[in-house]
Amino acid sequence: MNLVLLFILPLAGGALGWAWARERPAASRGALAVALGCGLALTVWLWATASPGSGPWLFEAQWPWIPALGISFHLALDGLSLLMVALSYFLGLAAVLASWEGIQRQVGLFHFMLGLALTGIVGVFMAADLFLFLFCWELMLVPMVFLIAIWGHEHRRAAALKFAIFTQAGGLLLLLAILGLYVAHGHETGQYTFDYAALQGVSLGPVAAMWLALGFFVAFAIKLPAVPLHTWLPDAHTEAPTAGSVILAGLLLKTGGYGLIRLVAPLFPEAAERLAPAAMVLGVVGILYGAALAFAQTDLKRLVAYTSVSHLGFVLLGVFAGNDDGLRGAVVVMVCHGLSTGALFILVGALQDRLGTRDLRRMGGLWTLAPGFS
């Protein structure tokens, strides 16, 4: 029951906020904030009471969903997913508080979309059934498109369209790869299932394994994002509202890294080993290319966006390094990047509200205008 509560709290808070929006706008904001605060407290409590058992999960809950197709509503938490869920609730709460005064138009719908996106993100981190994983993967993307398109800045609709095209292309690849794995397991065992643990035991030929691994890899590389699949990110960050940028940089990008760690290497160990040299080259290129472009920016939001491309190149390096230290390093980078970049976008949003610009060339004299902030 705790896992189900953890999954639905953002959606419940957003839905309540939308229902109360017309009569009590402040209650609309407060409903989602309280729900996310409760979710964060529940996550901390689960963390404090967790004790390693004989299985791979610290907490697990499973019910049949569509039994005829081998689909179950299967939620589970281990150390990695628990950490990412805690990050999700913390940054989600920070995003709500950061947008408290900034969002004055369609307040209820905004918080519903934010809660829906967070539900999808938390679901991605908790799903132990690949159909549920795909469902949550798509669930988090649709509200993000609306957050950018409705509450974004001047060129918001073009940025939202570009974001939608890239992410849906990745979602299609992910769907095809999951279906390929599902069919392969069915042919091998006579039992069709989307269960994560069962699919780890599928025997695949080297060619089939490589194609399926590539499908997963490209889908997650788009979301990470890895060069050259990163071009949607600067536009999306530049045009998104502050809360959207916090969720986008702090959490959405982490689902790509999480997918690489959780699915690519465990499901296709040999194919991942063959992919490793190319993936690590992409990581190094991303580190250098993102940093070089960041130095050339005058728009503060675009600068932070390109630093994300650079920093998350280290995640690719760590995931495909082929050792435990590399994986630990990748997780540390993901968490630290989520916290630091989320905070940076909140600060950039505050600067834009005060100065009316994100242009670094027009930000001289901040000490005089905002000594405390400086």
C-alpha cells in the first residue's frame, strides 16, 4: 500500500489543486505542495525502515493488470530507485514553491500537469514491469509538452513541438525494443510477460540482442541527452517556465540515465559490452562539446542547458565503464546534477523576474540591485 501511495500522491495533489483552483487559487498550490511533502516524508520513512532481504528489492507490490498479455501492476524499490524517488519528491516540491508567485494563469491546470508529470517520473523509477515502465515513460512526457507550450516564454510552442518530436521518437524505439524482448521471451518459454526479472533471463542471438539493446540505448540517449541527440534540450530549457526547467533538468534527464543503468546492461550484458566503446566516445564528445557551447552562451538558461549536456556525458562514461565504481559515479553525478541544476534554474528564474532578462551582458551591477541575492 505504501508503494501505491508513493506512486499516486503527485497525481492526487495535482487533481485536488485543479478542482479547487477557481475558488481558492492558494489552495491549488498548497494541495500539490502538501502531497509532495507527504511523499518526501514517506520516502524518507521507507529509507529509514528498509532492511535488505533475500530478493533484489527492498520493497515490492504486485497485482494482475492485464493477465492475458502478461502485464501486471508491479512496483518495486531498491537502493537506486529509492534514491531517485526521493530526488523526485524533493525537486518536485522545490518546483512548486519556486513557481508559487510566478504562475498566475490557469493555476489549477498548471499544478495538475506538474503532478501528472511527477507521477510518470516516479512511476518510471518504481516500475518492475516493462509495460508499466513504458506507460509511465509516456505519461511523464505529455504534461511536460503542455507545461512548455502553455506557460513557457516567447517561442514556447516551437520548443514544445521539438521536445515532443524527439521524445516520441525515443518512445517509439522503446516500445519496439520492449515488444521485441516480450516476443523473444514468449517464443523461448511459451509464456508472454513484461516482468522485468523474467525478461532478464531471455536467451538472444548476438544480432538480435544488439538491435534490441540499440533500441533501448537510443531511446535513453535522447532523454539523457547524449550528443548528437541533444538538440531539443537547449530550446526546451530556454522556453520552459522555471518549474518546468527544474523538473526537466533535475528529473526528466535522469530517467535516461536510470534506464541505461536499470535496463540496458542487465537485459543485454554482452551487447552492452560491445556498445561500450562507442557509448564512452559519445560521453567524452558530450563532455567537451557541451562545455565548449556553454562558454559561448549569453542566455543564462541556454548556458545551464549546455552544462547539462556536458555533465551527463560523465553518466555515459560511468554506466559503460564496466565496473561498480563507474556505476556508483554515474549515480552520484545524476543526483548531484539534479540538485545543483534544479537550484540553478530556480536562481535563473528569480533573476529573470527581477531584471526582465536572461542576457548575461545586461546583468552588470547585480550587487547594487540585489545585494542579498548576490
